[in-house]
Amino acid sequence: MHESDELSLPCDDRDFAEWHRGCPWCAVWVVMLEDAALEQALEQGRQRLGNVLLPRYARQPHITVAYRGLCAVGDDHAAVEFGLQALRQDIALLRQQSLAAFALQLQGVGSFTSVPYLAVKEGGASLAALHTALVPQEPAPDWRYVPHVTLGHYAVQMPLSQALQKLEDVGQSLPPLQVRELALVRYATADIAGPLVLEGQFDLTTGRYSAAPGALWKV
């Protein structure tokens, strides 16, 4: 629960070059979500918030499992944080886990200072286990993993309690979903709200990783 006086942090729709230093892509492990009811709930939430959000958010519905960092073709950019060797290490780490498909239930809403989101009701423990396998040490002592589906980026400063009031009954009756694989995706670093590009998929049951057509890395 957020304090009533906690405020949203507006996001600029710009190229954050000071972060990526010219590195073209950023890689992330996610669970991709394809469901008509979910799409409707996300659209309803965005309509409720209106100009509270940046007008553009092109990323497909997903739950982030693990941020992997800046990447580039050939892994030869000076700012690269993730490449072929790191991907192979991730695949090995995932294969060491006792993995299986699991049920996911989204229900209700929440908010960080940067983004409002649909919350995870069931399946959070499985998502957290996958996150911990890939990120055994969190980036900061007070940072914790909260699985969620982002609605968009805040465009204005306002009390989070007001944003959540607008979303009060959004996402209350979504059907359960089955998660059978993780997706490694990348997005263009110059576009804060641009679409995700599929890099490859890891099957939770078989432990098999399949590179997507046009992937940066063939494993």
C-alpha cells in the first residue's frame, strides 16, 4: 500500500543516451502474455488514466523476469553488458533449476513511482524463483523483485493514490494463464516505450532454448 502523499515520477519520452552510450539494444528475460481479456484490461486502464500517462507505449504485454543489460550485434560495443557468453550462462543456470510450466493469475492494480501496473495474484513464487536463478544478488540492498504488467509511463506528477483510484476495478476478473516458456527479448535503447523484439525462447519443461529468426545470438 502506498502512502497517500507519495507522488508519481514523470518520464520524458526521449533518447536516454547517457545511459546506453550508443549501445543499440537492451536484453531482458520476460514472460510474454497473449490474451484478449488482458489486452482489454490494459486498454481500459490506459483510458482511465488518460493524459496521466505518456501517450505512447508500444511494448507488448509481458512480465519482466530478469534485466540483462545493454547488448549489440557482435558483442563488440564498449558499453555491452550482455552477450553470447552471458546468454549461455543464463541457459545453464535455468537448466539447473527444477522447472515446470505454472499457472499465472493477474488481479488488481498497483503502482511504482514510475509506472502503474496490473498485479500478480498467483504464480508470483514461480516468477520470483526464476528471477533469483538469474539474479542471485539484487542491484541494491533495498531493491526487491515485484512481478507486474506495466500499463505505461507516468507523464505527470500526481499522488499515486489518485492514480490507483482511477484504476480501482481494472483487472479484477482476468482468466488464469499457463506459463510454459521464458522469452529473451530486446528493445531499442533509444526508444523508452518501443516494442519488444523476440531474441529466443526457453522451454520450462524441456530446458531447450530456441533462437528466433533474426536473433543476435545463435545458440
